Amino acid sequence: MKRLLAATAMALLPLTALSDTAIRATGDLGLVIERASGSLVLVDRSDRAALARIEGLGDLSHASMTYSPDERFAYVFARDGGLSKVDLLAGEVVARTVQAGNSIGGAISDDGRLVAVSNYTPGGVRVFDADTLELVADVPMAGKTIGLADLPGRRFAWAVWDTGEVFIGDFSGAEPAITSLGVAGANPFDAVVTEDASTYLVGLFGEKGVVAIDLWADPPVTTKFLKDYGKVEDDMPVYKMPHLQGWAFSEGQFVLPAVGRHELLWVDRATLQETGRTPVHGQPVFIIAQPASPYVWVNYATPLNGVVQVVDSRTHDVVKTLEPGRAMLHMEFAPRGAEVWMSSRDDNKVLIYDTRTFEKLAEIDATAPSGIFFTARAHQPGL
Amino acid sequence: MKRLLAATAMALLPLTALSDTAIRATGDLGLVIERASGSLVLVDRSDRAALARIEGLGDLSHASMTYSPDERFAYVFARDGGLSKVDLLAGEVVARTVQAGNSIGGAISDDGRLVAVSNYTPGGVRVFDADTLELVADVPMAGKTIGLADLPGRRFAWAVWDTGEVFIGDFSGAEPAITSLGVAGANPFDAVVTEDASTYLVGLFGEKGVVAIDLWADPPVTTKFLKDYGKVEDDMPVYKMPHLQGWAFSEGQFVLPAVGRHELLWVDRATLQETGRTPVHGQPVFIIAQPASPYVWVNYATPLNGVVQVVDSRTHDVVKTLEPGRAMLHMEFAPRGAEVWMSSRDDNKVLIYDTRTFEKLAEIDATAPSGIFFTARAHQPGL
């Protein structure tokens, strides 16, 4: 079955390279990852249309990307260590380096000059010139690096799976300055920075609990919270560790996906105390805040991944359950929240819904789509 | 002296129309208002450079603007009722209408399809097609309209100076649906919506206090707070009523400029209780949060307008006092906070500072510059 799906996926739906080189603004563009075929679909948000397919990106399972400050270039972090620079105006890959054997995500510095990649094999962080993709700094680590995030002042934070140690790298001077923040806990599997860059949140796989590091304190202060958080023996099987970039920050709260449970967990940002739980349809994967609203949208791990739910962050109640399509892998909001774009992998479509009426506005063909990334991310710290 | 300054200002510093029509991204562009000459300087944030001057915008004193979702077009609201659509890629005005005798600001709908303008003479709100600037709806009011702000779902909020009444207009259907939220108080002089679109904050001139309207409650709930806020007889003279778009929302607080006093007022967002005051250099005009930081930056009314201060929103302490130039009228941050651009009207320069080192990175010539508007505003609710 898995092989059949992959074979289907490889038959790309018709869409060619960018045919026109007309003058075009970049504020409403985006890229959709076609994970099985190593390709991207360039989309125009205003026209709700696909503009072109860009191929040759490598292994895009669990791929992510980040944008240059002018919203012209995407830096695509493939799973096979490939780092590609995509020009959205030309609709093509303009630079590419296979910089490690296995990598997991990256980030761009706050001034847009440096792109950092988080590597598994060999473990460490490599930093590249955003213009040329030339190697600027190589920071080996004692294991797999995870949770790479940009901090203000040409800095990045990351954690090391094998040792549990958290680091901040400052690349603003002539030489990188690397500072350890100590051991957060056993086997950090992912980490994120809050949208105000105040707090680095680290999820642990090897022990229970979540770690918050207050980056505004000098020196940074580490606090463990949700001390029961994580997998236990008699829980349901964990189909997928949740993505922490799917944590939402809403109404003074963090919203976390329970691990191996069909629940959302709500935590007060100021006190780090749990304030509630919401029973939901399945094991949450992404929990994403709808801008300019009190709502978060949630998708689920296989086999319950045909449903998307909307939850009110004030009452913690599910207010809407949608069944938009098969294998709903990701959701991305228009930056002011008017619509949501959702990937239905097994229907080979990106579905566009109005967030007020919950009506489908349009759909776009894409081959086994997963992550959707709008250029508006360029302006947000931590993305 | 005033006349001399104006005469100096009218002698525009050398800068021509956009000379190249090269392919260009729009995520890092911006416009600087040259108030005395009715012109704009198109700037490139990444290159820290002026690209072109755009002329013929009318009376730009107290002018503001908003951007299309693709970050290609600016809608400029002049004080003389002129509404101009500026194409940043072409560097020129592509549509213009003088739609009222006297207007004060405007907003763009969350889907980018409608532009609304807030008028003094005659009082009311006029709504235009964002593509063509054709009139779509005319909503007369019983007085001057102020504080026009976009709300999700093709809606706008505004208040009426003469009657104190607050309205929400819903333009999502075939006919506009206008709802009164009742009287907020005597002579609202400005209003803003919070960045999550939850709360409409109204400043009053005719009585003391500030009004918060909870738009997420059904029906909306109005609460008056800071009941001593406003001018009293023995206060210092009020050189300038503060702009409420200069209110910052930081660390769970609102930060308000005191009226006629040399103070910032801090209010807890959740309780609406005052939590502190910061003595500052002068009467604050704009208080703007530095993204990805705990800091707000403050400029001051004449005659103390040669100073800009940085205040820590955790301690409420002034942490830095800068004297960047003469008549510092406005500040705009790079969207991820790495640098701040500041207008020095009487030095005819826009000054660019690093927010970490407080060093000047560059300066750009502009004739009597006031407001600076980067295209990243396109993606922010309420701007």
C-alpha cells in the first residue's frame, strides 16, 4: 500500500515551469512541498492559483524552509542534507549544496544574511552565506542537532539529542561565539522559540516534562514544566512525535499536543501551570493559531488524519470539526487570518477554506502535498 | 522660522523617478512620507537605500498608508481627502481620487479587496474597490469619523468624534451592515485595534479615561479604564494629542503615552489596571514595540523632539537615551527587529540604527521626512 501510494505520487500532476517573467510582487506567494517527488509548487495566494512546479529538491520528507527578508528566496532544508535556494520570481533553484548526510531543518538570521542548518550526520550546525550558500561557519556537536531557531542579533539556538545540551551561537562577530546553556534533559526531540523570542521551549523524548528557557534573563533561566508530559507505557502507541513548530501561542497560553493521547494541553505562559485539557479527535500533530482570532486549528496523526478541528482558546472547546479530505498533513493561514490552506496528501490537493464560513473557496492540484509555506513567514521571528 | 523651514523643505533633495524596471521582490520595500512636499521616498530595506521619489500625493501632514496583501501597492490617505494607490514596482501613482474634503486615515480589509477611508468633511466612511478605487459603499455619519481599523471578515470599526458612538461595518455581503456599539464617551480622538483583533481601544478627549471594547464577546462588552487618563487644568500644555497607533502591546501590557505629562503609563491587558508609570524625557508621541524584544522605543512632542528613548517593558525603566537628530518624528522597525529607521525631519534624513549596539548603520536623504511604512505591515491585522 505504501509503495502504491508512492508510485501514484510520483506521477506528477500537470504543471510546468514558470512561463512568464512578468513583474510580480512577492508578498502573497508561497511554496507547497510535494514530498514524494522532491518538488515544490509555487502558489499565488491572491489568485488562489499554482504558478509553477520547481523540481530537483531532494528528499523532502519532513522538509521545511525559511524565506529571505525580501520574500524573494526560499531556503529549503531537505532531509538528505540538501540545502537549496529557490528564486520565487524566476521559479527555479538558483543555488544548491548537499552539505551533510542527513539534516533536519534550519533558520535564517534576523538580518537575512546567514542561513543555518541543523544536521544529524555528522551532528552539528553549519552556517552559510544567504547570497551564495558558501560555508561561513561549521560548528560540530557531540550528536544530532535539533530545534534550530533564529534569535535576534545574528544568533541561533539549538539542542543536541544525544547529550541534551542546549546552545546559543552568536554569529555577529568575526568568529562564532558558542555558549552552552547546560543540559535541558534526556533526548530533546524538538524545540521552538516563542514569537517574541523570549523563551526557548524544548520537548524531551527520554524523560517526562517540557523545558522553558527564559532567554531574556541574564544568564538564561531554565524551568521544567508539565512534568507528566510525554509517553508512558500504557499510553496509546505514538504514531508520530508532535512537531513543536505546531505549538500555538494564543491568549496568554501555550497549546501543546499530548503525546500518544487524543488531547490538547493548555499551559499559562506566565506561570507555566497547566490550565486545561481538550479531548480531540486523534493524536494532534500541528496546532496552529488562526491570526486575529481566538481559535487554533488542529490536524491529527494517521490513521485519524482525515479530520481537522477548530478549538476556542478561551473556552478550550472544539467549535468545529471538518472532514476536508484524506490525509490532512498541514495548514497555513493567510497572514491576517481570512483563509486557511490545507494539504490533503491522498487527494493530491491543497484545499482553501474561508475561516469564518468554513466554506471551501478553491482547491489547487498538487502531488501528495505536505508543508505549505507562505512568504509572510519572512517577517516573523522564529520562522 | 516655521515659514523658513517649510521653504527649505520644499527644495527637494535630489532623487528621481524609478530608473530601472528590473524584476524586484517587494517584501523589503517601504515608503517614507515627505510631508511638506506631498511626496514619498521609495526605500529598499535590505540595501538601506532610496530607490525613487514619487510626487503628487497632496497634503501629507498626518498622512498614513496601508499595503495590499502582495506588498505591491500602497494606499496613501492624505489629509486633503486624497486617496492614492501607489505601485511600488513601477514607482508611481497608478490611481487617485479626491474622495472627501478632509480625511484622516484608512484601512484595508483582511482579504485585501476593499480600502476604507475615514472622513471629517463630510463625516463618514467611504469604501473603495482596492483594484480600481471605485466607490463601493458610502456610509455617512453624524460627525467626524476617527480610528478606522480593519477587523476580520471584511469588517471595519470606527468612532465618531461628535457623538462618541462606535460602529462596526460589515462589508462581506451584498449590502453593508452597520452596527452601533453604543457611545464610548465624549469626543473620541483616536482608536486602535489590538494585534489579535480582540479589543478596540478608544481614547477620549472630552472626558477622562480610556475605553476598551471586547470584540470577541457577543455582544461586544465596553469597559472604561485609567479613569484619570487625559488632560487636567493644571497639567502641562498639550502640544500634541498622542497617536494611538503609537500604543505598544508588550509583555501582556498596553503602554500609553500620558497626555500633557512626561510619562508612559503601563496597563495590564487582562485586568485593565495600571501597573506602573515611567518618567520620560518629554510628552510621548509614538511608543513602538521593538519586535522580538522586551523593549519599546519612544519619541517626543516639540520642543523636546530631538531625543528617542528605549524603555524595558519588564522593569519599566529607561535603558537608553539617544539624540539621533533634530525633530525625530517617527520610527519603524525591521519586522524581525534587527534595525530601526527613524525620521529626522529637520536634518532631512532617515537614520538607520542597529537595535542591539545602538550604532548608526546608515542614513538616507529625504526632505522633511515624517512617517515610515515598511511593506511588512501588509501582513499585520490592524495596520
